[in-house]
Amino acid sequence: MSDIQKLKESGIDIEEGLACCADDEEFYEEMLGEYVSEYRSGLEELNRFYEEKDWKNYGIRAHTVKSTSRMIGARSFSETAREMESAVRDGNQEQIIARHSDFIIGYQQLVDGIRKALG
């Protein structure tokens, strides 16, 4: 399996992620790999929707990030994505603008940690 300590340092609850993958380590590693491979397109969409102030699609992408982050055991980051999704749903543009940068940085840090763990 991947470097467990590096995953934990990235804020990932491995047991939770494994539970979402039927305790199948190979499948869990595949999910981690998919999370990393989908990062670039997800990041580009978030940034594009943000720049265009396309809050509906921003919220949809935040929902996807929330769900996939939860599936791999990244509960804390999943909560951050949930807050962004909620801000969109509530029409709280000020919160979206104030937290977008931190959201993107957190996403990048999570993916970087997973990459290191996967080697």
C-alpha cells in the first residue's frame, strides 16, 4: 500500500477511505490515483467558474470535490468543499470570493500529499 504516514500527514483518514472502498486496498489506491488525475481538470473548472462568476457550475464542481474527497477519507477538506458548496447554494458570493483562494490551495496541498504517498 501507499506510504500510509504521508497520507495521514495530508489529512487523510485511511480507514475511512478504505471503508468507502469495501476495505479493498488495491481499489482504494486506484481511487487515490483517480483523485489525483482528475485534479487538474477540476482545478481548471473551479478557477474558470470563479472568474466567470458562474456560481451554479462552481457549486456543482465543489459538490464533486466534496464527495470524492470524502470517499478517499479526506474529511476535513471535504468539509471545506461542503462550505463552498453551501455558500453557492445560499447565494453568499462574499464568502465564495473570500475563501476561494484557500479552497484552491487546500485542494493543491491535498493532491500534492497524495502524489508523494503514491510515489
